Amino acid sequence: MGATDTTRRQAVRAARGEIPFDLLLTDAQIVDMVTGEIREADVGISGEWIASVHPRGQHTAAKAIHSLEGSYLSPGLIDTHVHLESSHLTPARYAEIVLAQGTTAVFWDPHELANVLGIDGVKYAVEASRDLPLHVMIAAPSSVPSTPGLEMSGADFAGAEMTSLLSWPEVRGVAEVMDMHGVLHGSERMQAILAAGLRSGKLIEGHARGLSGADLQAYLAAGVTSDHELVSADDALEKLRAGLSLQIRGSHPYLLPDIVAALMTLPHRSSQITVCTDDVPPDILLQKGGIIALLNTLIASGLPATEALRFATFNAAIRLQRHDLGLIAAGRRADLVVFDSLQTLTARRVYSAGQLIARDGKMLNAITTAAESLSAQNTMRLPPAREDDFVLRVADIQRGEARLRHIRGARFTQWGEVDVQIRDGRVVIPDGFSLIWVRHRHGRHEDRPQMALLEGWGELRGAIATSYSHDAHNLVVLGRDPVEMARAAGQVIASGGGMALAQNGEIIAHVAMPIAGMLSNLPARELAARFSELRERSQQIADWEPPYRVFKAIEGTCLACNAGPHLTDLGLTDGLTRQIIDPLISYREIMEDTPSDIAKGE
């Protein structure tokens, strides 16, 4: 017999009273995810398995007994869609944080790593998460890059790559299909990716931002089965009625009250409703939490705690096709979390595979981390930043005026047009505008940096640079002054990636992320403190206006898969038409000073 067969047989014998349990949890109030009841029972554990859920006092023979009197016992929480890279932590460091909060399993889409490192990025995800007490399931990234033809990342995945990845036992499905345009219009690449997913019999995750009506139906018809890109309560209901599994996410909390109110109007809350974090930065993950914070927001918004927990346990296990998770029942993994209240959820004890691993928000033992792969480092393949690289020019004009297309807004962007003056070969940045600058960092082409005017971000008082920029992760800089922009960019390049703020000729905050230009091997608390300082000091440079113009928006401002204009390493793109657009509409060059110019002192 194999190891699993042996431990299963031991669980059978323990349930029958033939041998003692390894651990007996007594006096608990079990949150029953099937019936919705809160009922009294004891739980016997043998190895990593729940062997028996039985009336209180029925069994007493156990190697260890933990009394949970006055507490509520829930299955471990499951995150159905997450990019660990957004925490900027290595998987082991990430696990230490979320396990202590009650999350015992995650479905990780490592497409950020894959966009930098290709197949090696997925290998890193698998190897770095192996043997952790956090149960990590891997998705095969379908968005490498997210919008072929509009951007260039560090690799290209199509049908062959997906077929190979889906054959790995650690890979449990196709990660979010972001190229909605390719799905709807039958691009050869997307048809091959979807075909590989369908042949594998594994999950196909969606990214259906803004899809409705016929396009939403067509997206489902292609084989996609879930969506986390919810933009409103009506959007959530339409997608649920269409048959998608909803993944209510915590990264957009301002939507949650309306979504809860809409769900509460339904005759019943479907098993198709799950939860996910998607993206959580390290300081927020540590201070507020991941899935646990999302559940508390849902409860505060009016969702019964038993239903919120069911979304994060039983429903999540159904979604992920993991019939060994998500339920306190014999035969399931003994991944459990203990709460002392259902009004506000706080993990008091956490068990993983039958072992007590965390108490009162702290791990009992640190997780041993392996040495980082050198192949995941040295990914900033760029020359030193020069001030002249950050000067916006128009058609080699030294003096004149031009009309330019530009980007308006944050997150939900729109096209704008503006007249600008050109002096000494430089565009004079209009009042109320800033610049966005992008340069390819993966060594696959050597095109010049791309620049565009940015309206709706205010006049930045310094510069912000990042090598973590969804989804191609090229180097992105926002600012107005070339000196400040070059300084921030240079700091990021020199540190092998990360984020930096420059103001008044100085670097005022910096977080190095040398692993793929997006992860740090610092302990979680140290990284969170540095990231929090960077976020706080960013207010000296930008005037943030929630919910859209926020610090986090910097990391997603180049998402070319979304509708509207976005700047990438290939130029100014239109996410709706899938075209690269020339920002120059018209110009007039002034060859020499006119009398009126002389009179103005110009």
C-alpha cells in the first residue's frame, strides 16, 4: 500500500475505535457547511485526515486532546484565485502570514512570474510552494502576455506551452483567460489555449471584465467557467445567472456592500459563489488580512457568517474540484480553523493536515525556506537610465505646437486630446498633466522607451517607478520632471527590480524586489514595513483620490487587456480595438522667431 492508503486505513480503524485518534478536538461548535447548522460535535483526527465527526464524548481514546469549549470550528479557508506575487513575498513567507489568519489552501495563478521568466516562472511557483503547510494549487498561466501584439513580456505561451503545463500534477487548471478579445474573435492562440484546457479536463478560469449580453454568453460558450472581475452588483448577478462561478474578491472592497445586498435578494445563495483575494500588497495582507478580511467585510455588509464561511470553504472546494477539502467530515483533510465568535472572525487556532500550526494570529514555528533560484534574479535587462530618455518629443520638432492623444483617468481610462507647446525640442507638459513612461525590460527587443501624457493623476511632485506592472512587468515610471524620473528608474534598475520614489533629487522610499523584479526574500514584517513606508511617502508625490486614483493603480495602469488607452512597451494602445495608436494628431513647426514671438520675449 502507498502512504495515502496506509493513512486512510489508519483513519478507518480510528473511526471504529480500534486504535486511538492522533488528535481529538472536543467540545466544539461545528459550523456545518452543508446544512448551515451550528452543532455540537467532537472531531477525531488520524494523520492528516478527519477520521470521525461524532457526538460529544462518544470517543475518548486519543494521543492528544484539545478542548475547544466556547469556540466555533470551521474548515480551513480557501482562496480560489490569487497572485502571490502581489504580496511581493516568497511563497514560504506568504504562507506564514495567511496560515495564521486561517487560510489553509490557495489556487495560485503565477502569471506575473511567467510573464518575466516563462516556463521557469511556473517551475519556480511549483518548487517554492512544495511541502508548505499551506496547500498550494497552481494554475497554468494563459495570459503570457495578456494582450499579444499590444505588449511584449518575457515569454509567449500558446497551445504547446499550455498542454505541457497542464500535464504537470501540480497544475490544476487554466489560469484566468484575460484575452477576451481573442476568445470572442477566435484568435488562433486563444483557441489553442482553450482547447488544451478542455482536453485536460481541468478548470478554466475567466477574466470577464465588462462582458455582458451576447459577449458574456459567447465567453462561457468557449469553455470558461468562473470570473472574479466583478464591477457592480448587476454585473455579479448577470454572471451568476449566466452560470459562471463567482469569485468575490477582496481587492475591490468598495463593491462588496452592493454585491451582498444583491445576493441577499436571491431565493438562495448558490454553491457557485466563492471568494478570492486576487491581489493584496504585503502591508495590507499583514495589517488587515487576506481572505479573513474579505469575509469580515462581507459579514459587516449583511451576509450571514455561516454563508460567508461556506463561500470560502465548501463552495471553494467544489469550485476547485477538491473533494478532500472544505468540509468538516470524515475523509476530508484536517485543515481547520477555530473562531471564538462569528460576529468578527479572528483565527484563534489553525490546524493544517491535522497539526496545530498557529495560535492567536502567530505561527508556532517558522517555515523553513529554500535558497532562491538564481534564474529568477537578474531580470532587469536595461541600460542605465538617462535624463534624456524621459523627455517627451514630437517628430524632431524644435519649436512649435502639436495636438496629442493622451490617457485620461485611472483604472477606467478614456481617450483625450490636448494641444501642447514645443520648446527646444521638448513638449511643455500642460498644467494638470503628468507623464507615463514604459520601457521593455526583458531583453526581447530594444525599441526606444514609450511615453504619453496622463490626465487625471494631477501634477506629480516627483516620480514613481516600478518593475511590477501588470501584466508584462516592464519598467514603468510616472512623473513630470525628467531628472526625478531618471533617478527613480535608475534606483529600480540598480536593485534588480522593485519600486522607488524620487523627489527633490533624492530617493525618498525604495523597496528592492530582486526575484523576477517582483519578489523580496525579506521577512514579511520587514517587507511590509518598507512597503507601507513607500505607500505613505507616495502621498508627497501624488494626491490620491479613492477608489480609482490610488497607489495600487500604479501597478495596473498598463493593463492593455482592459478597454481604453494604455501605454505599453510597444506604444499607446487601445484595449477595445486592439490597435497601437499614434499619439500625434497634428503639429505645426515654427522655423524661426516671429515678430510677435520677439515681442513676447520668447
